[in-house]
Amino acid sequence: MKLVLAWALFFTVVITQYVESYGVLHKILKINENASLDELKVAYEKLVKQWYKANKMLAAEAEILHLKLVQAYRELKNQMDIDFHDKHLLPSDYYKSAIQSLSADVLHRISVPLKTYNSDLLRNSSKRIHLVLFYTVNSSTARVIQNWFNLLEILTPFGVVMVTINMDFEHVENTTSVLPEYPTSFPHLVMLIDGVTIPYNNEEFVDFMIMDFVRRNLPDNLFQIIVDESVKKYLSSWHQESKVRTLIFQPNLPVRLHYLLIAFLHRYSVLFGFVNMASENTKEIQFKMNVTNKIDTFVLFKESEEMPFVKICMPSIPAKVLNDTITKNSYLILPRITSQESFDELCPVHSKEFSLCVILVIKNSLHPQDFDPKIVFRRFVEEYSQQYSSVSFMYVYKDYQPGFALPIEEIKPLESSREPYVVALQRIDQNHVKYALLLHQYESWSDYETIEVQLKLSIENILLRRQLLFTNSFKMNNFTDEKPPSLMSRIMYRLRAYLSKITLENVLPYLISLGTVFYFFAYFSIRWNKLQCLWNEIILSEDKSTKSEELETPLQPCKKKQVSSPLIYLENGKCITTSRELRLHELKAETYNGMVRLLKPGCRTIILMFDRVRADLLVSQFYKAAWPYRKNKNLLFGYANMEKKATLDWYSELVKACLPEQQDIEINPYFCAGTVLALSGMRKYFCLYHLKHPGILPNKDKGGLSAPLMKVTYTDEELLMGLREWLDKLFDGSGSVIRYRVNHWPDFKIL
């Protein structure tokens, strides 16, 4: 029993001392006991800075205080790491081997601060591809480090810059001000190319998947596909492009990734062409270049279109060999300055030995081949480039680079007849140069021997006397990039960067919302269609019941006024409504003045005459014929029942009014059914349609109202068969329809 109490007392004392020491550590660092790892780091950095400023004169006390801070920080950090691993069910030494062996050598060695992201990395991404890995200590697993190490060995020899940024040492405020979007998880990989940030959104951090990601985001115009028909034009393009041309022969597609990366690295100074040896359109090129289809072949051309300058044949051309070959031969014998980058490479600022830049300034215009200054100057360079190894020869187009030529001509004006001239430069710094004119006489370009002697003498004098001949200096503006990235390529990069940010997690809420809206829209549209079908069935059932009830009802006009709908008589005598766009009004005493006498100028009324027996048939045909004119506001359509005495008397008076002699006539309503009147109330005339009226049927009325024509009989369905053609003639303005004029409109009596 005493032994148990002794052990309990011992553990109590140990635990109490541990708790007290744990609390003392927090007091030393001046943080709360529940502080996080980030708060611990911030407090430690702050105290170290204060200790350095306040106690740098007190050596002994300062050293003791510093040791306490370091010891407290290490113990608390180790304890927090153990708690983190226990919380996530990981062994405490899970990261130990990877972090200590590889992380320090791979990740920390190429780590850069976050502030260089915009200033250096993004700005230089147009020259080289940058892969930036944002990581933390806890996220740098052995698998991530191993894949990153593999990428370093594979991509770095091809000009890809790979750096890391440790987010444990960066504040969130600084990160959000530099990055467009703060990474949601670590490790987070981005690709920088032509000033555009493209994130790698795949959850699998595997080397071959990352290389495929790099391939997909490379420009599409790095290689020109060369076939037998285009090889001659491609090889002769050095006159216009002023670039070295290369051909890469590969047994099959696609182009290897390391060839694409090399092409991106030298895209501003070298043109790259790809020849697929498996294609039938490249057999002539293979025979001409004497290549085999089993291995890769690299061919480099300069000024000669027939003879290659360099040729390499290997199963897989090493990166170092390919890169060194292109770097040493990336410019022609006489290159042209097309940008500030090319000028910096051809005529560098800092050089260990004395270097001289000799530049031919000329306009981009056609010259005779024998007197072209470029050809003459190139001949001189070919002969003496080996002799003058410290001299760089080049030429520039004055009209493309006015910022370079104008300062020289302002200091020492040249005559217009001395346009092509040669100037020797020595760069003082990035923006200031010293120069001396060597040749500025256009007449002498036709004589190569004179040019040769003058150039040799001038260059040798400068090399011997060095600084003595450089009497003039000026501040030089940057060269204009003659071939910047096209607008379409920049738009494509921006579009790729935007699409790469779209992940399933971001799009899923919008897809769910859009799907919900479409679901409800489809649901309610189906329900609405069902309701419409049900409503139509109800209306049809009501119509059937109404028809059965009013089957024997005599023909009567509708007593209920429906202003918005016209009236049409059915077979059973019922008056129903039709489309609101075409209204049929009954001609009677109440409507006579409005439909005839009081019509506005330019308005006409079209009246159909029918009887009780053929009412439904004639009205239906009349309605169909008048339907195309429903939107004409100057037309009014109506009907009149000839069996009514008031209508018959009015029609009789109207016919008598247009006869030459007053005589009594008797009108039979049966034969008048199917007559259509077009009344012009203001101008007091009317036009008449009847199947037997002259002009209605041209093939049957040649004899006018002759006896044979009057004997012709027609069925009820044929009474209005010529109405549509008659209406067309009535409204076309040709005057082919007969007009009957009256002195006054007869009265419509009320009986």
C-alpha cells in the first residue's frame, strides 16, 4: 500500500512540474495556452526582433534570454506537431525522413520569397516557363517531394524554371495581395507562361501528369508542320524573318515534350519546323536530307538553303546537346535586331574584354541585288568574322526602329543621299552608348573592294585606339519588339487560365441551381399543357351539349353584344365567335351609317350577301378569303341576309341607282346569294363580285352576258371560288375591277 502511494505521489509531482513548465513556456513567449502554430511563429519572430534591438549591448543576459526563447519555441513546436499527428492518426515520425533528407535539399534549396512572384517570376515568364510550388511543412509528403525531384531532373535541362514558396513563412495578407486567389489546399502548383498564371487543379501530384499539364498549356505555334510542298518556302524564309531555321525529323506524332520546351526557350530567335517521317508527304524531304525513319534527326540552317549548318542524328537527342547547339547558332551570320532582348544578346552591356558592335542602319526597301547594302555587308562579315572575334556584326531597319536611328542623326545630321550607314557602338550601361560613324556614303556600296578597305581600316583603328574614336554618346531608347505575341494568342492564354480555374467544386452549385430551375420549368409546362387539354375537353363538351339543345333553333343574330369577337352563323343557326383579329358585322339599319355612309376617306366595306340555306357554307368561305386582310385597318367586313325584306329593298334600290334608265326590276334572293359588294362610302361607288359577273371567270365570259353563259349552273361550293382573285384585283390598284357609281346611297329602311 505504501509503495502504491509513493508511486502516485511521484507521478503527481512529475505531472505538476510538467504542467507548470508547459505554462512557463507560454509565458516566456507571451502567448495563450491555446495558441496555434502560426501564432507561435509570429510571437517568436517578434520577441527575437525585440531581443536583438534591446539587449545587443548586454552580451551575457542577451545570450541567456535568447537560449530561453529558442528552447521554449522548440519545445512548444514539437508538442504541437505531436498533437497534430495524434489528431490525424499519423505516426510522429511520418515526415521525419522525407523532410530531413529531401525537403531541405530539394524544396528549401530552390525556395524563393513570395514578394518575387510578380517582380521576377511573372515578368520573366515570357522568356522561360516557370513552375511554382506553394507548400507547407505538413503538406510536403515523401511522394510530393519525390515527384518534384523527378520533375527537376527532367524539365530543368530544357529551360524550365522550377521554384518553391514555403507558405509557413508567409502571412495571409501578403499572399492575397500577390496571388489572384489564395490556394485552398497545399501543395499548390501553378504554371507561369507569357505573364499568365495557370493553376494545376488535379488532386494527383504525379510527375507524368504534371508534364502532360505543361504540354497542354504550351503555345500551339511553336512548330510549323513541314511537308514536301512547303519545305522550300520555309527554308527560304530567312530573308524575311532573319531567323535561323531548324527541322526536327521524328518517326511519329506527337512532338516530344523536350523538343517543345526547347522551341519555347528559343522561339524569338529560331524558327522550328517538324517533319513527321511516318507521313507520305515527307518522303522527298527525307531523301533530300538523307535521314532514316528509325531515329530522330535535328537539322539547322542559316543563310544556305541547300546545305545544313548542323545535323544531329540520335535515337533521342540529349537536352544538353540540343540546347547548346541551338544557343551557339541561334543567330544568322548577319542577324537583324528585332527586339531589346536580341540586342542585349548580340551586343551585351557587361563584357570581360573589349567588345565592339558594328551595325548597318538601312531602310526596309528593295535594292538591286548587286548593290544591296545587306548583301555587301554580309559578304564582308563572312570573310572577316573569324579575324575580328571581338566584333559583333548586325543590321537594323531604320523605319522599324526609329528610336535607335534618330538620336544618331540628331547629333550628327546625315544627308538624305547617305541613308545606309555603318555605326560602331560600345555600350556604357543599359541605356547609354558611345558610337562612331564608319561608313555613310551610298555611292560606294556598289564597289565591294572600297567598302572592304574602309571597314577594315575603321575597325582596326577602333580596336587599336579603343576609346579615342568614340567622341559621341547618347541615351538609347529600348528597341521595339517587331513581333510581339499576337492578340489571339494572348486571348487564348487568358481563356485557358480562366478555364483552368473552373473546377467541379466551383461549378457544381451553379449546375444544381440551373438544373432546379429547368426542372420546375419543365414540370409547370407539363402541368400547363395538361390543364389546357382539360380545358379544351370541357369547352368541347359544352359545345356539344349546346348544339344538341339548339339544333332546331331558327336563324337569329346574337342578341348579346360581344365587342371583342366577330359573329359567324353555323349550320344549326347558332351565332358563335371567331378570331378577334377578323370581325364580321351584320349590315342593318342600326349599322348602315357606320358601315357605309360615314366611312372615312380611303376606307371600304366588304359585304357578303347570303340566304338562310347556304349561310354557314358561304360565311365560312368568305371568312377564309378575307383572313389575309384582317390586319388592314382601312377595311371593314360584314354580311347581309337577302331573305330579310329591308336588305332586299336596299339592294334593289342600289342596283336601280346604277342603271342607265329607271326601270322596275325583280331580284330573286336565291340567285343573289354569293354576291360580294365592296362599298366606298366617301367616293360613292361600289364593286360587285358574282360568279356570273363579267371579268370573274375569263375563260367563260368572252361573250359577256350571253345566253350560253347565263345557262351555266354552279354548285353552292363554287359560288365563291373566284373571290380571292377578285379581292387581289380589287386592292392592287390596276383598275381591272368595274366600279359602279351612285349619286347617293339608298336608305336602309327599318321594318
